Amino acid sequence: MSKIAAHPGAWKQVQCCGRTRGRETAMQNPLRRPGIFVLFILAACMALNSQSGNPNIAAQAQQPGESIPIIRANTRLVMVDVVAVDKKGQFVTDLQASDFKLVEEGKEQKISIFSLQQPSSEPFALNASRLPPNVFRNAPKYQPTSALNVILLDGLNSSLLEQAYVRTEMIKFLEKLPEGHPVAIYMLGRKLRLLQDFTTDLTELKRVISAFKGESPKALTSAGSAPEMPIALQGWAEQTAGEKAPQFKAQMDSFAQEHSSDQMDERVNRTLAALNSLTRMLSGYKGRKNLIWVSDGVPLSVIPGAQMPGRVTPDPKHVTQDPNPTGLTYDSAPEMSRRTYFDQLGLLCNSFADAEISVYPVDARGLVGSAFANVANNVGGQGASGGLAMKMEGAQAEELFQAHSNMLNIAEATGGRAFYNRNDIDTALRNGIDDGSRYYSLGYYPDDKNWNGKFRKIKLAGKRPGLKLHYRTGYFAVDRAAYMKNNQLQRDIDLAQSLSVDAPAATAIQFQASVLPPSQDTQNKVVIAYAIDPHLISFEKTENGLEHAQMDCVVRAFTKANGETPVRTEANRVNATLKPEAYEKITKSFFPCRVEMNLGAGHYYLRLVVRDNLSGLLGSYNAEVTVEPKEAQQVKSAKRQ
């Protein structure tokens, strides 16, 4: 895993002034006034960097090693999207909050927020705002007027044959899709790739799908990994091994199990990274999002009733045994052979809930036939191989059962539905979009304030006879801020994923950034000046009434020719401990941060990332900069003089 700390001197720390998530404050936000943005933010950043010499400001800043007493408020709002249909499967539009009974872990909860969400007659449109040159913003591109739909074509966990079938079914689905439903299409292979951003243009969507060729999952394993051995060859090997057959079989089984586990780890890690990237991208959009996941097999399972443990790895040295002030339970059994990812899955499920994402898994295989149809698995003869056919059939049945169970689990945990064992994928896709286009939003404040990491079950009942409800079945009671603070590994994973130039732009923390090329004014450095929306930052109030925040601003540079290997990474950590008057100023403007970078002549892609260290939320975007040779810079400077 690449860490920015690997670059000497990458981290710089600044003490500053800053504001809080969720508080409503009237403000004139310069992030929405690009014309004055560049001068405004540069002035703020220069003032920020000069604060250390100001005795009044210095009194507000946290000193190194000083502990700040924090007042934590554990009042949380839990939102639940509900699709309500009658006996005929028609959406019911006239329900009130009093028509629902909401129960968490057996105790009825008071519904504090209630609304009906339906598609608007307004057209789906871009957020039209022009930015000055060299200014970039990660705010959501679109103004959704109905639920957003993301179709994820999973080539990582699907065969090429199924991907070709899915393409045909997708075209059939688009031919029947009514206008007005915004759809984006992503492909998961070695990387997560955007095939088509949100659009209601069915012609464009058909063109993209027609050109889709898929990606072989076999190409995703590492270069040194061994190929999978068909079960028929195992039978032949057993027949020709003679007296050493039992030992040979044991070695073969051990090799196959280890190889299969390594491949599964790779697939799960890539799948988790892709889902997290999609969640970060969608989190800035308001309203419900339907994630329609077309795959042979979902390699993830959410287990209600479990607690979020640390990730168990094959090597006992890597078992998580962190101090645990949050009350989360860590599974420390190194002898477990099955890989578990409960901590990452728990955070992902909660992120799905926070971003109002419901998952609709669709089995790309349609109706599944017998394993004997695969000629590579045809087994002849007797002896040790005689039972392999039944073993193979049983293994396939178990794999299929597990895949469908995983689909059901993740659908129920997020309020979606699973579609499998059917040959009408086009209808399943349509049902997924229709199912999530109209819904009720219910919100409540849980009576149980103990955020101990346990999965809390939610049950909804309709008081009107004949109602059928679809909703997420629960959530992990996690204090995300405390969890992220005490889990460096998870913070590293999230940051590494966000620093990829290929990852979708994250919108949970929104910012605008000015990228200035080297000049005499910038001391021949590339300067990235961030203006972060203060209303998306988590501030914590200290016992003496000060507001505390900590933000990381990171820039990673890639050459135009190679978007895989970074040439340089720089970061700046801003600690803010503010008096009320300074805090009020920040809430009416923006939270500033500045990063400087030395780059040689050339054209670069820049990955801009900001992270709120108190909540773990991120924002990211791609920018570009051209660094001219020093001779050209000197000529330009001379002309300006």
C-alpha cells in the first residue's frame, strides 16, 4: 500500500482557524462565486501561514502533544428509505408517518422525519457554473430530480461468457426504459471504470453498451499466480499417482485452497475498493441512489447479529489488536482460515445508508445449469476419481447457494432486492429502477446511545392492511469518528483508494481548488489553494468553548504518460482550534488549506484529496497543470515586469 508518508517531508502541519457539520448558517459562500475565488483563497492561505507569529491566534492553536478535552454529542439521526406497495405491486402514495411502526432491537422508536419522494417533472440537468481557468471543484455535477441509478457491470466476479449475455440483456432493457430516469454505467475489472456518466439519453446509453467488450477475470490475478486446475485433471492425477495418491491429493488440495484464498482476497479487496469509491462519489448527491450490481457472484456477505471485528489475515502478525475505546469487538483468532472483512463491510454498509444507496444484485448467469456442461470438468474412469463428479456437483451447488445468499444479504441490509435464477435480466434491471424511483424517507433518533459496534435490527410494519415494505434491515452502531481515529489501517486504505487518479471524484467533503503553475509569485512551485465547504467539516467543541477540527489536504502528481505511478505526493495537515468569533468567520466563508509542490517541466495530472480526520470523510477531484521549462517561466516574468 502506498502511503504519502513515504515521501520525505510530505506532511506539513499548520495551526489555524475553522466550522461544524450540519449547523445551518446563512453565508455568502465564495465557493459559489468563482470570479473572486482565486484572490480570496490565496489571501486566506497566506494569512493562515502567517498566523504563527500572531500572539492572539497562537493562543487559539493546539500545542504539540497537548490534549484537548472534547465534548462529544452522540445524538444520531438514522434515515430509512421505504418502498411501499399494495397487493398488486403498485406503489402506495398516500401514507402518513402514523401508518408506520418502526422498531429497533425490539423497542419502538419515534419517527421524527417523514417525507414522500417521487420523480419530479423537472428535467435532469447539469449544475451549470463556469469556473475560471485552473480552478477545479468536486461538487456534484448534476441536479437530480429523481432517484439516481448506477449500473455496475462486474467483470471481476463474472466470466466473459456471462458478460456477453449481459450486454444483450442490457440493450433489451434500454429499449424498454422510459425516458427521464438518470442512469450511469460503470465497469469493474482490474479497475473501476466509468463507461457513461449520468444521462437520460437512451441512444447514448445503447451506444456505450453496444461497444462494451467486457474484461476477462483471469487477467486480474497477479503475474506469478498459478492457473486454476479443472477438476477433471485432478481426477487424472489421482489415477496416475499410484500408491502416493493420498499424499498427492493432500498436496493438491492444500495448493488449491491456498491459491483460491489468495484469489478471493484479491477479488474482495478490489470489489470493496470499487464500492467505496462509488459511495464516496454518490454521497454528495441528495436523495436515493439505486446501485444495480450485475455479477456472477457477490463475494461479500453482511451478517446481521455480528459485531464489527478487525480484519483477520492469514498472518497472525497482522491481526488487529488496537486499543478499543469505541467498544468495537475485534476478532483476534489467527487460526481462522476464512478471510473476514467485517470491519470494512460494516463501514461500507453504514456508508451506503448515509448516502441513501440501495443495492440491487442481479445474477448475470440467469438460470444456472449443471456443472457437467463444462467439458473441462468431464471425468471418466473409476477409482479415486469416481466420486469427483458428485464432489464437483456439490461444490458448484454450495458456491451457487453462497452467491445467492450473499446477494440476498447485501440487498436486505441496504433496502434493495436480489434477482437471480431468471433469464430476463432486462426485466430485473427495470424492476430495480422502478422499485427505487418512489419511496418514503423516515428518520429517527435511536433511544440507545451506546455505539458499541453491534448490528442493530430495524423492523418496519405498515398499519394499513395489505402493505408490503422494502427497507434496509439494520445498521452497525458505530461511532465512525472514534473508530477511524483508532484504526490507522482503515484510514490508510481509504486514503490510498482516494488518491488513485482513476477513482471517481469523492463528494462527501466538497471543495474548490486553485492550481497555480510555477512563477516568481509562487517561488517557482506549483501551488494548490483549497477552499473547503465548512458546513461539511466535523467540528468538536472543547470544554472551554473552542471549536476543534483537523483536515488533511493531499496532492499526488502523475505524468500524462503514466497514470499508475505517482511522481510526487505532498500533504498539509491543518489543526484548527477556534474562538467563537473566528469560528463564525469560517462558517461564513470557507476553510482554507494550501499545498506546495516542486515539479519539473511537463504536463501532470493531479489528484486532489481532502480528508476530515474527525469523521474520516473525504473529497477528491482530478486536476491538471503544465509546468514550463524555467527559461520560459523567466521570459514570462520579464514580460510582466
